[in-house]
Amino acid sequence: PYDLLLKNIFGGRLCSQVVCTKCGNVSKTYEDYYTLSIEVKNQKNIYEGLERFIAASTVSDYLCEECKNTCDINKRNLLSTLPNVLIVHLQRFSFNFDTLANEKINSQFDFPNVIDMTPYTEEGIELKALKKKAKKNDKPGAEQSLEAQCSEESRSDNLVKAEAQLKQKEYYQYKLVGILIHNGDAQAGHYYSFINVDRGENEESAEYLNTEKNRWIEFNDSLISEFDFNRVPVECFGESLEESPVNEARKAVSTNPKSAYMLIYEKAMKLPISVKVDHYKRRDDDIVVNSLDFTGKETELVSDIRESKQIIYKDDYNCYKLYNFHKTPLAIPKETELQVEQDNIQYVFENLMYTKEFVKFICSIFTQSYRSLNATPPAKGLEGSLSMLCVDFVIPIFPYVKLSGLPCISQVEEVAVKFFKADHDASVKLLDSLRTNSSQTLDVLVKCPEPAIRQSHVLCVDTVSYTHLTLPTNREV
């Protein structure tokens, strides 16, 4: 049901324009994007980086499909649609062809709390070009010919159409909600993040864009703490070259290794989320759309969603229901939920099984068993369970845990040997395990730092080998 979820949240559409310098023909191709990668080198802030991103580059000897001439063309990328959540990747790493090594660009690079993306969109660029052209041709007081007047009226009409193409201003406004930091150099480093955890859902409120007033948290591995948003320039912008110590070989070397690597911006006016539904019964007041491309209908759709109207898209194969961004029902399939739960349990187990506390717990079982076996009368029926416990836990785990200070190793050894002598099945299982995983024996005998464990391992293997070779078996083959 959530096949469009990532696209609805992080996906936008990029327009690649090719403009012929001879005939003026503009050809466009579109592709999806999920991140914007912005150049940092020689740029002071994100505005200069975005201008660099949409800047046109000249390609020579290009055959224009319209005028059939070989000429220069200007090629550029513009933002056709904007995602609900904009991920901006800052190009902090580059390859130095002089030193033939990767380097981190840690120069100061500023970014705002709120950014307007209008100047970098198709409609924004078109409107800017028309205004620039109108201003250039505007000569007050001068008499104009009929042809010039018609041309002026045409430009005016185009300007009105271009302004009409602009969407509601909230569509272009983004607030900063997350920052990913890289601390280190190009060879090694550490990532952590600052996240706005109290951004709210009331996007129509004037306070919504004030991200600096929200609660920010630092997530740094196991360290989770409050973050003062006023420290963003110090923690995230990188170091100014003017403040860096000068090095003769490299001109300027930054001493501050911390800088922002990714920025997460959230749109003020979010488009709805499309969720696939299996069964749908149309109601009289439903709004049915003929496409999931919301271009030109953004404001209307958001208004309908806020009024709790049900919007449906249906084709020959699938049916989608559109939900408010903040109220989308996210139900994890039962099979996936169980698999995730099992993976989490396994992950926790594998992280805890090599701790000293878990080994103490295993040892306590053998200690109690030792007492029971030496009691009067001795306990019975423990052999099968505890010998398998040796095979599954003691021998695989003990070699990798520091056991100094645990006086019960000798008791574990004595109980294990006694059980292996009495349990033929456990002896066979242990030998099969050692045969299929020979590196385990090597780890114990060569890498294990505990002499008592190495000695116990050898004793258990000798006992098992003796038991396996001498004990008769009544099993049918």
C-alpha cells in the first residue's frame, strides 16, 4: 500500500532545459530527484550554491532539433516540483588532482532557518526572465509604433500568465528541521545529528516557520541531549578561512573539523500522501482525480484534504486514497512486524550474549548444578539439558569473554566433563560443531586470553573424543 510513500515525502521533479542560442527553442526533459546536491567549494552560502546548481552551461556543436543548425546551446537544471521534505546534500568532499587524494572542504557555508525556493523553480525563473525583459524594453515617454505596442501587450500577457503559474507562497517556503554533522576529515570521521522534535502540525500558523523556537535534540550515538539552536553557526557552518591558521603548503587549513553535511527542510504547505487501497466504495461526495500528478492543483488539493474531503485516484490496476501528510495511516504488515521483532530480539541477544553479566548467569546455572550433583542424594535428569547448554553457549561464547574474577570456571569444567561422559548425543553434536567450524577451535587455542578457558576446551574435546569413540550406541542406522 505504501509503494509511493518515499516519493510522496522526499520526491520532486527536475526539469533539464536545453535552449538553442540561434532559434531560441527550449526543449525539456523531466526526471525524479530525492536529494539536491549543492556545491560548497567557493560558495559562501546555500543561496550561492543553489544559483550554481541552476546555472546554465554552454555546450558547443549541438544539433538543434528545431532549426536543424549546429550551434551552441545553454543547458541548465531547474526544479519543476518541490518535495514535502527537501534533503540538501552539501558537497563537503572532493578529489584533489594535485595531491591525488580526497579532501574535506570545511570552509564556512551558511544556511538559513527558512528558505524560499521560488527563484530556483521553472515558474520562478520564467517570471524573473519576463520581468527582466519587460524592464529592459520599458522606456517611459517614448512614442511606440503599432508593432511595438502589440509586442508590449504580448509581453504583458505572458507576464500575467507567468504570475498565474506561481503557486501559493507556502508551497515554496521551507523550515529547517534537521542537520546531519560530519566531524572529521576525508579519511575518517563521525556523523551525528541535530533534529527539531517539536515542529508542530499547524502549518497555517504564523509561528510554524519559527524553527528556532522549537525544541532541538542532539542525537550522537548513545548520547541524546538538548541542543541550543543558537549554536548552529558554531556547530554547523564550518570554519571561516579568514579565521584559519595559514599553512604555506595548502594556503589555508581549517582547525574546526565539524560542519553540516546534510540539511533537512520541511515544506510549509505539504501535499497529500497517496496510499493504495484494496477495496473502495465510492461515495457521492468523493473527489476523483485522473492523475497523481498534482502540478497546478497543489493549493486546491491541500484545501480539500484539510476539509476532510475524500480524494480518490483510480486506474485500471490500482486505487489510491489521498491523506493529509500528518494523518496518514501507517500500518506495518503483520509478517514484516514479526520479522522486525525477531531481528531486534536476535540483535539484542547477540549484543548481550558476550557480556560478563550473561556469562555469570550461565556460570550460576552450572554452579547450582554442581551443588545438586554433589548433594545427597545427587540430582538426576540434568545431563541432557546441561550438556547441550555447553555445546550451544559455553564453548562458542566463553573464548570471547574476559572471565577474570570468576571463580566458578573449574566447576563449569567439572560439570561439563561429567555431562559429556554421560551424554553420547551431546558429544556427537559437539564434535560435529568443531568439525564444521574449525576456526572456532583455532580462536580458543590461539586467540583466547584466558588460560583456564583454553585448558577447559582441551579437556572437553578430549573427553568428548573418548566418549564418542568408546561409548556403544544402540541406535539403528
